Amino acid sequence: MTTNPFRSDWLRAETDTAGRPQRGLSYVAGATDVPLRFITLPGLLDEAVERHGGHEAAYFAATGRRWSWYDLRSRADEVAAGLLALGLKRGDRMGLWASTSEEWLGTFFGATRVGAIVVPLNPAWGAAELEHALNVAGCRVLVLSRYAGNRDNVATLRDLAPEIDRTPTDGKLRAERLPRLRHVVLLGEGATPAGAMTFQALRRLAGPAQTSRVSGMSAAVDPDDVAVIQFTSGPADRSRGAALTHRSLANNATFAAACMKLSADDRFCVAGALHHWFGLGPGLLAGVAAGATMVFPAPGFDAAKTLAAIGSQRCTMLHAAPSMLTTLLDHPSRRSTDLTHLRGGIAAGGPLTPEAFRRITGELHLPELVIGYGKSESSPLAFQSSAGDPASRRAEAIGRVLPHVEAKVVDEAGRIVRVGERGELRVRGYLTMNFYWKDLDATRSVIDPAGWLRTGDLATLEPDGYLRIVGRVGVTAA
């Protein structure tokens, strides 16, 4: 696979003018005073373990279990060894079709520790979307929840691969419609088809040979290796897999955490779904980068359970999409929940009016709430407000360009427009995806010869560098 040759980390901005439009044009470049790090996701986790060790890393409200940072890495290493026993190698793809859970975290970090590429799959997907993603990514292993709400995921998979009911002669599944898939791992309790295995069996699968290899394989992962294939939203035939590297994800999460002022002293309620770019990057990975205690209130978003977790766990920070925040705001139990420990957090992935922002920051006790702008193709955040910015600016616009990122707003001819004029937002830098997996034509359609990623969003840049999204290219704004 040919990577994008135009990814550039070289920027011309000086620290004192970083994030400000240059020469009256809608071009901004982020600060470069804090250098980019050449680090992997396993390295990011190792640093959290070294710094915070026995401190609480995660609390899972659905089970009541708590993990220290030692526990998180230990579970990841256990899964990593099991994946090695299945024959998974560096660069192989593993689909993860599940809601937020202990198993999701252990499996995600376990795969990255042996250099496998994780393909997060939307739990709400049906057979068509699942088949498309598994085949485009060429997943050799699929880890899945037995149910998504009331839907039977095993039945959905059986429709695609009836071969899972047959005992493989060599221990490897062979399905006509999923030709690359070799192993299916089921989370939770229940009947297990002959061609699948349970998560508990995966954890017990490894012997001393595999276990002893995990540390060395983790150290051998290259920061420029692809870590995640993040599929875009939309119909199955239009969904594309953005190839994101360890380095881009780790750095982006670190900058996101810094803008939030997220730290190891915080209890970070992550209500967003982990399969989505917003839940993975500014949620889970930002929590690891900061060493914060992550509180997961439910497998999927549930307003009552989220409010209960915030109150009982004395959360200080909240991660939630704008629609989730609005639901929390209007939920009957909100007034009886102690929210006074909250101080901030992050929202992204949807519009939030100034009026809604002011209500949320006031009534949900989030005076330092920040807003982010991102895409699956940009690892994910390109712009973000900062907790120290005036509330009036955070309410009215998204924020400034993040460090080591360039952005511009252009007209239909590709020329940079004047400050305040609308046009298509384009970004480039370390954060842009390498390519769409197995789709060079689509890659060329969104990354131009100079390395600019076409976002498809209409935007304006203001004199102070703040960004406003005003619509989609080709769509009339309301």
C-alpha cells in the first residue's frame, strides 16, 4: 500500500503568532514550541503505567470493577499473547465490533501491543456495513459482543458466514463471503458456534512462548505504523477506512488533553462511544495521555447511568457529544444529581448553539467545557478551544488550530479566501491519514498533491483564528 507522500510536519508559524491568520488570509498554522513525539500507543500506555502504576485507571459502572494502570496493561498483555497464539502478526487487522466494556479496552490495547491494526466497528451496524468493513480491511480476527441492545450479533454474523457453525479442520474459519476472516471471538456468556471461541478461551490460549514475546513485539512497533483503520459514517458502499498511525493518534490525544487541562488528578467520565473517532481519540487516548481515571458509565450512552456515574464517582471532567449533553441537561434526574465536582470536559461531533452551550456550562456545572472539530481522516482533531479561553468565545465558535497543524479556507477554485469569508476548510500535517485503506482513487480525491486534506466542510476563520463551521460543500446551509 502506497502511503501519502505529502504528509509534512514542517510549519512556518512562530510561537507568538501561532493560530492567527496570516496577511489577512484564512490560513493558520499551529504552535510548534512543543515538539511532536515519536511514540506508539503501547508506549503511551507504558508511560501511564510508569507514572501512575497502582492508581486507578478505569472504573466500569456496568460491572463495578476498577482497574489500576498495572491492571490495564496486564489485561492488554494477556489478550496480546492470546492473539499471538491465534497467529495474528504485526500489520494484520483485527475487527472490534462491541460496545464499551473492559474487554474493549483490553482487546484494543492488546492488539496494538503486538503491532496489529485495530478496526473499530460500529455496534449499530447491520450485515451490509459489517461485511463491507471486514472485507475492505481484510480482518483476520473479529472480536464481537453477542448482543447490541436487543439485536443478536451472532445471528447477524451467521447470515454472512454460516460456516461458523462448522468445526474448522485446522482451527481456522473459512467463510465464502468473508474470505480473510479466520477467527471469531465472542464476548459474554452464551452458546458458542463451533467455528468461534469465547473471550475467556482467548485469554487462556497463550503459553509461555507467546507471553514472553509480547514485550519485545510491543517495543518493535514503529510509531509510523498504522494503528487504527477508522471507518467513516454513511452507507456501506460509501464508508471508507482511514488509516491512522500510532504517532498521529498519540500526539493528537496529547494535544486534546492539554487543551482540556485534563490531568492525572481528574476523574474523566467518557460517555462517548469508543468505536467513534470522538470516543477513541479525545476520550480514551486522551485519558491515557493525561493519566486520568476514566469512568465508563454504560456500554452505550444512557443518560440516567451517566448522571449516576458522574455523581457517585465524583467526576471532574465529562466527555460527551452535543446531543448527549442536551439529553443530560433535560433528564429528570439531573436536578437531584450532585454535579458540583465537574469543572470541564469536551464536546465534538455535532453542532452546539451558543444558547445551548451557555445552558450546558451553567446547568451541568461545566465552566471549562471545550469544543473540538475533527474528522475520521484527521486523527481526529484539527481545531479545539482551550479551557482558559473566554466563555464567550467558546460559546460562539469552535476554537483555534491545534499544534503542528496547518489549515486554510479556500474558494471553489482552491484559492485562499480573506479572513471572515466562507469556503471549504482544508488541513494538513502529522494528523492527516496515510490513505483510505485499499482505495487509492478515494485517497487522491480528498488529499491533494500538496498534502491538503479536503474536509468537505464550509467554514470561516475569524481574525483571532477561531473557526466556525457553517455547512457542507454542495449543501445549502440552513
